[in-house]
Amino acid sequence: MIRPEDGIRPLTRRMLGDDVFEAVTAMVMDHVVRPGERMSIDGLAARLSVSPTPVREALARLEALGLARKEPLRGYRATPLLTRTQLDDLFDFRLLVEPWAAGRAAEQPGPEAAALSACLDEVDEAPTEGYARYRALAEHDRRFHDLVMTLSGNEHAREAFTRTHCHLHIFRLHYDRDTGPEVLVEHRQIVEAIIDGNPTAAEAAMTKHLDNSMSVRLRKVYEQ
């Protein structure tokens, strides 16, 4: 029995729920659960040695992220990977919104722009062996692009971008590839343009980053 005087705190339900969510997310991202495969609540609970409740909560969170789909009377399935058409549509949207946001952020960079530099400093390397090791880069990418949208000053645009959960769907396609170093270089170029207060350069750097992501890095996925 754990006693308070032992200095050991038992896991709270929230901590357990977060751990289960991360475990199930990793299974989906690593394709341990294949795209389109059914995800049994009881089966996952047995595999993770937990009760069904945190698994059910984790699957609901995955559904909100677009990584799982609930079917009436049939339970959950992992969503399919993005098709080439869906990926094209996503990047068409990003090319409309994100270069504009970077330009707006550079118009009046202010002290808030320092958060972008801090975000870059949080990731030194880009591990490429499985989602568990790659998660730091995935989280950096989410924070970085969200910060740029926030600095644009348009909350409606930021919310629309956030709802795409693009970083998860894209990393699910290619996270095991050696793309991290070049992504970080491109992020730094965007930051430098924003901090310098150069909207034209910021828009161009973001456009180049998105073009490279689509035409150089992700195209290979569909050419295999």
C-alpha cells in the first residue's frame, strides 16, 4: 500500500489517461494499428493492461484529431492515410493561409516574435526511428506553425488552420524519413525574416517551406 509519508504519489486518472492516449497514438502513427483497421476497446485495454475507460477516452481524442473514426454499432477504426488528392487540397489551403500569416507576423514582429526563436531552440535533432522518438519534432512543428498563425493576429485563421491537424496527418505519411534537419533549417529562415520585419521575405520563406514539404518530401510517398 502506498502511503503519503513514503513520498510516492500514485498515478492520477488524468496521468493514466494521457499515457494511454500517447500509447494508442503511437500505435496509429507507427502503423502497428494499420490505416483502416478496427480498434477494439477491450483488445487495446488488454494489450495495455488498463481498464476500458481510458482507452475509450483516448479513442475519442483520436477521433477529434482525425486519426480515428467511430462507426455506429461497430466501434472505432483508424482513419485511412491521406490520398494524394486530399494532400493536394490540404497544401492548397496551407499555401493560401500560411505565407499570408508569416507576412502579417513580420509587419509588426514585436517582442512576441522571440517565442519563435525559443521554439526553434527546443529541437536540436530530428530523430527518425518511430513516432516515440519523432514526437518532439512533431510537437515542434505544431507549435511553430501555430505560433506563426497566432502572430498574424487573426484568430479565425488560426482556428481554421488548427482544425486541420495537418502535422499529425503529414507525419503519419512520412515521419520515418530523414526530413527533420532540412525542416528546421527552413523554419529558421522563416523566423529570421519575421524578426527582421520583412513581410516579403517571410511570405517567400514560408511558401518555399510548404513547396518543399509537398513537392520534394511528400511526393516520394506517392511515387513508391
